[in-house]
Amino acid sequence: MSSTSRDIRDHRYTISAVCAELQSEFPEVSASQIRYYEREGLVIPMRTGSNYRKFSYEDIERLRFALRAKRDYFWPLGKIRQVLDDM
């Protein structure tokens, strides 16, 4: 893995940056939807000392998978959570 891709994978993103990253494929995605997915256990972002969410590259990929599964296959969140946990 190159140092550039390692840097991208090690970077932490704010919830607004996650929305911006995902909106080209999922224009309807919102911060409230991401917070809901967090409450449902689909993603568990790191928290700063000030309690701000900081998402990893892997968190974004989990969200991308969940959003695709819901949109393309109409999977319920329980099934999505199970598949993510099994990965």
C-alpha cells in the first residue's frame, strides 16, 4: 500500500465530509440519516474529547454498503447489520 492510500485510510472525517463524500452516489443522504445508522449500530465512529464524531475510511465504506443494500436490494437494517458484522 502506498503512503498516499495509507494516509487516506488513516484520515478521520467529520459527518459533513462523509455526507459530501457519499452524495454523488446517494444525493438524499443526510447527517441525520448517518446519525440514525450509528444509533442502529451499522457504524461506530470515533469520538473526540468534545464528543464530535470522526469517521474512518472503513466507516464510510460500511455506510456506502448499507446505503446500496437498502437502495438496490431493499434490505432491512437488521439484515444489513448482520452482513456487515459477518464481514
